[in-house]
Amino acid sequence: MADVHPEHAQLQADRIYLGWQYALLHPDPGPAPRRPSPVDEAVEQADPEWMRRERLNEDLLNRPVKIFRTLMAGLAALILLLGLTELLSWSFAILGLIASGGVTVFCSYAIHQGDRAVRHRIREHQAVGDRRREERDRELFHAQEEHAARYREWAEKKERYDRQLTWYAVTVPDEIDRIDVAGGTLPGWSALITLLGATRLYSGGHLTVLDLSEGAIAKDLVELARRGGDDPLVWVLPVDLPRLDLGAALSPEAFADVLAHVVSVSEEHRTTRDLSFDNAILERVLGVLGASATINQVTAALRALAQVGDPRDDLGRGLITASQLERIGTLFGRGVSDRVVIERAWALESQLRKLETLGSEAVRLPPARLRVVSMDRQAGVFGNRVLGTYVTTALTHILRQSPASERPWYHTIIVAGADKLRGDVLDRLMDACETSRTGLVLTYRSLTPTVRERLGRGHAAVTFMRLGNAEDARIASEHVGTEHRLELAQLTETISAAGAGLDGGYVSTVGQADDGEDARDVNHADLREDISFSTEWGRRATEAMGETERVLHRSREFLVEPHQLQQLPTTSVIVTDATAQGRRVRLADANPAILTFPKTTLGEFDEIKEAVLERAEKEEEKSREPSLFENAPPNLGPPPARLDWRRRQ
């Protein structure tokens, strides 16, 4: 298979990257096959001791014959001596010589036949040993050949196993309108937002992060964007509220609607009656003040309407004129006798005064692909909710007035801690992003009733991170389905606990922003290198992960059950989305430092698996094609006839 290395793969702008899936396309082949060794049993062969015993037995059997032969030979010598001395007539001597010599020759022949039989048995025994030895050598040779074939096959599998990719991108298409992230911790959100935001920025998109978590979860993303050549804009509210010009260009009607939603942040309206009443009051006040009215002018008018304080103080500061003061007094009747209007005007003024400095020191800011609006954790909780609601509602109105983007998700909005916003505020933001084709990512710490009603609504992908609450974990497991079995890498469990923290906070950049052109060149940006050197995840974890990845090549499976969701690693993300083939459920690791691993790819597992299977099928079909000699007619004969002729020469 072809290697898909992050240095060669390209980010795809039409995909939203949510993490990395650990999967092995080729299973572990196990240990190498054992090499066959010669049989330990000694092959039977002509043992010298056995040969000595055979010869000894033969000698014992031939000893009487040899003795008798010796006697007969001595008798023949005696008869010959007697014949020569004429003590015995030659007629008798010849007969005696013939008889004794014949017996001697017969005995010698018998002894010779016995020795020959012994030699024959020894040769037969040696031949049997040689045949057995050759047979075992042939068996060993065939076993070694089979072992060599098995070892080559194992080596190929081992090489594929060692070279294969282990981390695949988990993405969703940009056809979806929204991504809902349920559960999770601040470090987990930091990893997910860093990865998602970096891939959007490095693919040429724009990103706005509204951080309501008060945890500086986009700090790594800001550093990453700065290293990539961008000058991100960061507002830390309420300190940077005077330099925030969001909503300054809204019409009076839209501005009144925004302020009405801001006032309702602490109230749970079951109907739109109170909201419309606040909106009517604000519209009339803005009608008196004019289209260019500021928040502090609105609060001055509301104080006059509610008869709070001395209106001469606001007249002296130039927040309101005498004619405007007179007109405000007659908006709801002479003397403002309606007590309901007075009470609502007082409530409006008490909450909107937190926005009085909005845009009072607005400066011209350079263009930036990344904009972050965060809440200072040292500020009041209620004040941060008011500021978050204002930014969200003003952003919604800007999106409603903007034309639909030609490319979906070209502009992406991330709202971290969206469960702090009212349900109707979220609904309006979802609708505005859908009509303007703006990507929207909402993260929720807990599954409140408001969140459960909107989780996955419409064409949205839903992701789940660690859910500490048992009830939230139960709801999440029912949403995903407890029948799904997911594979969790041991690397994720080991590294997630030692991941980057969230030390410190944001540093405001709008106060020091200078005018200038955006010099970022996404075509020459190296996301892998930038993650390694500019993010806490990269600096603290890349080296440790790179060493650990070589060792931790294991994983475990688990079912999507409530107790498992409560124990998920910090950076684990369960991604669920609907496709034409059905609903997909995948487990990913959102740690951005995984991109720096040598075995990480920006391709998805299913796509690469399909490509590998297609390539294997093509290679198999190619191997089945007949060769030239298989197709040759039988009468052509073998081609090496010339070799035989040369050999004969």
C-alpha cells in the first residue's frame, strides 16, 4: 500500500477534522516461524562396537572349524612326511592327503563364507543407515524449504504490520450544519478546539471562537495561528469591552432585539410576552435617541424612564438632551404612571449598565482569520453571562444580514460553554448559521433539558466526550447505542492523563493591534511543525508520545455503556453522524499532537482500507494472467535447444 504521510497528504477544506482513529489494517502476524532443526536421534550407522561384536560372534562360531581345519592340515603334513620317509606307502599317503586336504579346504571355505556373511551384514547395515540418513536429509530439506516460504510470508506480513498507518483522521463532511459536543473537560475541549480550529485555518478558512468556559481553551489555537503567519485578535471581556465594536452597525430594531435578549439572560421565559415587552420599550427609547445611540445613552434614557437618580447628571455628561428627556417622559403617558413600565425600565437599566463601555474606545483592527472573544474568569458570573449573550446575539444579527457563503464552513463559529446561553438564543444562532452556511460548533459541559432538546437537531453531528454525571452518561449511551463496540488505544489512555494543562489565560491583542495586511500563506504552512513547537500539546507530549507509540501498540475494546463514558480519557471523542450508508459511530482521539506521529494520516480509515483492498484485487488478477509459455502451442518445443547444442560442442 502507498504510504499516506502527513508531510505528503493535504488538508481537505470540505472536511471537518475531529480527531484520530486508532485502527490496524493488518493484524499482528505473531512471532516468526521456528526454523526446523535436525532430529536429535542419532541415525543408525555401522557402530564399530557392533561390528566388533559381529566379528567376535563369527569367530566364536568358526573356532571349532578352524581347530578341526588345523588338525586336518597337520594330519596332511604328517602323512606327507611319512610318505616322503617311505614309512607309509604312497598309495595310502595319497589317499590320506586327499582326504585331509579336502577336509581342510572345506573348512577354509566354510570359514570364508562366515567372514563374507559378516561383511555383508555390516554393508547392509551401513546401507540402511545411509538410506535413512538421506531420507531424513530430504525431509529436513523440504521442511527448511517450507519454513523459508513461511518465513518470507511472515516477513512480508511483519513488514506491512510495522509500516502500516495506525492513526487515521476522523472527519465529517461540510454538508452538515453543526457539530454538538456534549460533555468533556477543559483540557479535552482545548485539544478538540485546537485541532478543529487549526485544520480550518490551515485549509484557508476563518474562525471565530466565543469562549464562555472561562478556561482559555483556545490559547494553543491562538499561538498556533500566530506561528502560521496570522495575527489573531483576542478580546478579554469585560476589560476589552470599550474596544469591542461588535453590533455597532446594527439598525435600531436589531439593536433593540439584541438588548432585549441580553436583559432576559437571567430569566426563564416560557413565552415571548416579556421579551416582546422589553423589545417594545427599547425600540421606543432608541427611536428617541436616534440610530447612532450607544449603550450608555440607552441606560441614561432608561434611568429617566424609570425615574432612577437625577436626570441632570446625564444631561450634564451629554448622554441625553433636554428634548430627548421630555420625549422619553411622554412615551408611555404623561408622568409615566404605568408602574409596569417603570419596573421593566429599571430592570433593563440594571443589567444593561454592564455594557455601558461597549465600543467607547473602538479602534480600527487589521484583518484576521482567527478572532477570539473570551470571558475573564475573575469577573462576575452574571456579568459574564450578560456579555456572552450580547456577543452571541449581536453575532447572530450580523449573520442574518450577511449573504450566504459560497463555500460551507468557510467561516466557522465555535461557542465553548454554550449551555450557559438561553435556548432561544441558541436557536436563533443555529438558524442564522444554517442560512448563511456558516459552520457552528457548540460545546456543552452538561446535558441540561435545554441542551437535550437541541442535541443533534437538524443536520448535525453529535460528539460525546467524558461525561462525569451519571445521568448525562446514561442519556449519551442511549443516544449512541449500547450495542456499539469501540476500540480504545492504550496510547490514548497513557498520554491523555499527562496532556497539556490550561495554565494562565488569554492575553488581549486588540489593544496592541496594528493595521496591516494578512501575510499568512496557507500553501507553505507546516501544520505538523507548528503543532510541535507552538502548542502545549506539542511541546509537552510530542516527544513522549513518539517514544511511547513504538512500545504501546495495544488497544482494548469497550461497549458504549454509562460507566465507560464516565471513564473516557480526556481527549477521547465519540463521533456520531448520519451518512447515505447509515449512521456511523467512531471513537477518536482529539489530541492535536498525534498529527506529528510518523504513522498518522489525514485520510480516513474506510477510504484507505477500500483503496488497499482494490489494489490487492488488482494484484491478484494480475498474478492470475497466463504467461507466454502457458499460452504457447505444444509443438513449439522447449526453447533451450541451442543450449544443448553448445553443450555437445
